[in-house]
Amino acid sequence: MNIQLNGQPKEVADNITITALLESMELYGRRIAVEVNEELVTRSQFGSHQLKENDVIEIVQAIGGG
Amino acid sequence: MTDKLTIAGKQYNSRLLVGTGKYKDMDETQQAIETSGAEIITIAVRRTNMGQDANAANILDILPPDKYTILPNTAGCYDVKTAVRTLKLARELLDGHNLCKLEVLGDEKTLFPDVMQTLKAAEELVKDGFDIMVYTNDDPIMAREFEQMGCVAVMPLAAPIGSGLGIRNKLNIMTIVENANVPVLVDAGVGTASDAAQAMELGCDGVLMNTAIAAAQKPVMMASAMKKAIQAGREAYLAGRMPAKRFASASSPVDGLFFS
């Protein structure tokens, strides 16, 4: 199925969990935060939250800023 | 001297708060921030770059949350929704840490705050349990509104973000300070050490700056200068300056002159 990941289209396995998505990107366990369709998904939900077709995912991190 | 800055119930020794943007590299960032003595440092929240080296240093690796109080900002947000989303993500990133800097911008050229949107965002975020340090205009009435709404600190601009123009309206900053029951920190527009000292002499509780250090020819040296300026300005404020007078007043006694 297709999702939008940080502004880019991406093809992933059907019903993939956020944990599996992050693992495939070598981001699991890193200091990041995730939004699905403009709603925060907390870390404790990563394993159970399954993505759906056309979900819009944002993965963010801290960077230098003033 | 037991002159601490208290924000949202936590005490700090340093009254200089610094941003972490615009530095040449992570090494310079770390050195400048260390030298500044700042205990509260701002960060921004941005998309993880998918193509990047997974082992590349992250800002929070070199400036760890157990050593610094991390102040996530909403830079780049022009409406309530994006500001609220940004801070919810930041709270998650920082393991439930509630202290943050709210800025909702109104215009790309000036980066002046959109105070109407900022008010709405502040109201929503305070209700959601955030401790908001709010970036606003040098407007005493808005400062009062934010304080009454429950913001933990009010941060009027000295001048536009990144402009280095120094304090454009000293009288308004003084009025904001005199009226406030929460810390007032000048945020944005400081250019050099004397600007920072001036903010403190006006009675501000602290100063938040980024570009004044990062865009100096020698950022680490400027970080040191700013640290001293903040301390000097604070001490001058606490010491109470002499009244300015138009004409001279001799420093040596007139009595006892041996000539006439």
C-alpha cells in the first residue's frame, strides 16, 4: 500500500505497524516523534498502531534552532 | 550571590538562554553553548532527513537533556494548528517535558509575532498542560494578557528576529517589566554585548538570543562576552544606577583645597 512519509510517497507492506516502519528505516529507538494524519502517536502505541492506505506520516526530530 | 532565575518552579543560575541554530557545525554549537553558560537552550522540530547517516550526531546527543533544559520552539509556524502540533511532537520527543517556547509568526519579512494567533495557541496549550514561554511584541497590554492566561514567562522582542538591532523600545520593555508577575525575557533582536547588558539593566529577568552569538565572527568568544554582559547588566540593575544629571558633580572634595 502507499503512504506519504515526510512529504514523499512510499510503498510499504499492508497494515505495517509504526514500529516495523521505523525498524525498516533504522530509526526505531532513536529520539524521534511520529504523527499520523496530523495526530501525535505516542511511543507506547508504535507497536500496535497499524498504518492504512494513504496515511500521512511525519517523523520528526530535534535540530538546532533559535 | 543567590540571585536565581525561576521559571515554572525550576531555578536557574544563568539568565542567558541561547538558541542552537545557524552554527557552522555541531562542534562550534557545543563550544559556544558551553561557553555561554546557558542552562536553557532552544531547539527546533523538523522532519527527520531520511537520507542521512543514521549515526550522524543529533543536537540532543551533543547537548543532552539531562544537562540542559531543552526549550523546543515553534519557529516557522504561522498558525495555531501547526504551533500546537509542533509542541505536542516536541513533548513526545522530550519524554513529556512541558516547558516550551511558543512563537506564532505573522510575516516572513519581519518575523513579527501574530499576537492574535499566539493568544489562541497559548490558550489551547496552557489548557493542555504546557508551560509556555511566549514570544510576543514589546506591547505591555499583550504581555499582561499572556500572563493572565497562564504563560510562565513573557518574552518580548527587542527587535526583529536575527536583526541585531538592539532594543528598539526601551520604555515599553521597562513598562512590561514593571507590570509583570512572571519572568520577562528579551527574546530576539540583540546584536552585541551592550544590548544584552541593557536588557538586564532595564530589569529583564533574562535574555534569549541565537544569531548574536552564532553570526559573530568568533561565536565562542561572543558567547563568553554575552555571558559577562548578562551578569554585568543584572548586577548593575540590582545595584541601582545613579541618577543621570545634566551637569557635572565633582568626584573629589572641594573642602581642603590648599590654594584659593
